[in-house]
Amino acid sequence: MKYEIKINMADEASGTINLKRFEIIAESIRKISEGALQIRLKGISAPKRPRKVELEKALNINLTGIKKGSTCLELEAEPFEKTLGNYQMDVFRQETQKELPKLTPMSLFMNTYTEALKENPSSDLLDKPLLRELKNYRKAFLTEKETMVFSNQGTQKSITLNKATFDKIRILEEELPNPKPVLIRGKVELLKYSKQKVTIQTDEGMINGFINDDIKPEEIGKYWGKEITVAGTAHYKPGGKSIIEIDRFAEPEAGDEYFSKKPQAETVNQQIARQFQEGKSPNALGDLVGKWPGDETDEEFEQLLREI
């Protein structure tokens, strides 16, 4: 598929682009499209495991020309149905993958900005690392007056970005907590259509999670329907949702009931405000588990993870 990036009011001469600026554009598009693909495949945009080799070709975008007038970059990218080949999509993300075969890395880039700029962005398609990459694209603009228009010859709705665009994205990104180590105790369930998705029933409700590639499904399978304590990383989404990337697990021990609560996707100020509204002392924050940020230091949390 063919795409265009039209730079209006550019500082460069017509039909030219500074190599440094082009490097920023190319690298940002690559990172955003990769994060958008990963969040559809795994549920998070920046999994700990390195990118699979099968995804390298799928993320290719080629520059085919530069037109004069307002500087216009011409690009081409293949749809994923041609480039992903036999790569097994994780049906954990079934709903967000339905349209994926027809999309390209460039259309994912455009769709991600469209989603982030909505009044109520989808919690399934955005997380903090991906929003950070969207925000960082601001570096590709040299002046306040410039705009960039991304289009797909009329087959996809065009998007227009300028420096002011990134203010909303910055606010959305800052509102989300950073990924945080967590310990969770609950009853493990596995959805029948996925070998990687795990749901954990805690005292406060269900938590979505997935096992990383180092864990074989059969290893955790013996715990399905039983109590378990898992260690991993909570990744927070817009709308207060979270998903747990599970690194380790073990049978519960005495005192693990403390961890049978959902991770809280709230900032400290939001937690304090909620505590006051509920008529509680701010000191009750110490009773929250998985809160952001926790009372525990990173070193203390790492020690907890090692003890599992």
C-alpha cells in the first residue's frame, strides 16, 4: 500500500528533508508501529522478550520517493496478511486482531494516533510506553508552524499532526502509572482459546494476565482452578485497567492473602482524593496492594519477587 507524509510550512527547501529529521521520523514510525502490533498480539506494547524474528519483515516500510511543493515523502508497506506468514497470533487479543491482516505498519501508526486523540481512547490499544513513543514524535517538528499530514490515497482517513497535537497525548501519558512489579494471589483460570492468557480471580475481582515466553503453558496448567501466587509486572491502560505480565509463580504461602487484591492504576493524588471521598484517613493508603507508587522500594519489591 502507498502512503504519503506531507510536511507543510517546512524549514527545508521544497522537495528536500534534513537527514537528522528523516532519521527521527523513520525511527519513530518504526517504534510506534511495532508497539501497536505488539499490543494487538500480546496486550502490551513493550514486552520484556525481544521481538520475534518473524516480525522483522512485517514491520518493513520503504521510502519510494520525495515530491516537491510541500515536501512529501512517499512510502510503501505490505499488509500483515502477506508478511506475518505462519506467525501464530495470540488469540488472547482476538477482538483487536480481527482487522490486523489487512493493516500495514503505516496504518497501525496512523490508527494509533487516531485512537490516542479520541475523547475516550480505547484501553485495549494504548499503554504508557506506546503513548510515550507517540509523544516523542514531537521531536520530528522543527518549528511551531509546521504540520504533517499522513494519508493513504483515500483508502484510510488522513491524520494531521502539529506540535499542539502532542499536548493531549502528554497529559494522557502522564496520567498513567509506569509499569510496576506486583505480587498477586488468586485462583488461576485459562480461557479455552488461548494457551498464554491467564485470568486470576482475586478477592477484588478478575485480573487479566499472560505468561511470558519463558513459561510453558503446561507448567502453570497444573494450577488451573487452584490458588497460586504470581510475580510479574502490572501494565496500566487508560480507563483504570491493567494487565499482568507473569514472570514467575508458586504455591501460596502464609501471609499471601495480603496480595489478593487488584493492582490500582491510580496516582498518589488520585488515591488520596478517593480515600477522603470514602471518609478514610490518607494513612489507609498503606493497606492498598499493587498501588502506584507503593510503599515498598524497588529493591524491596525485587526481594519479594526473588523469594517466590
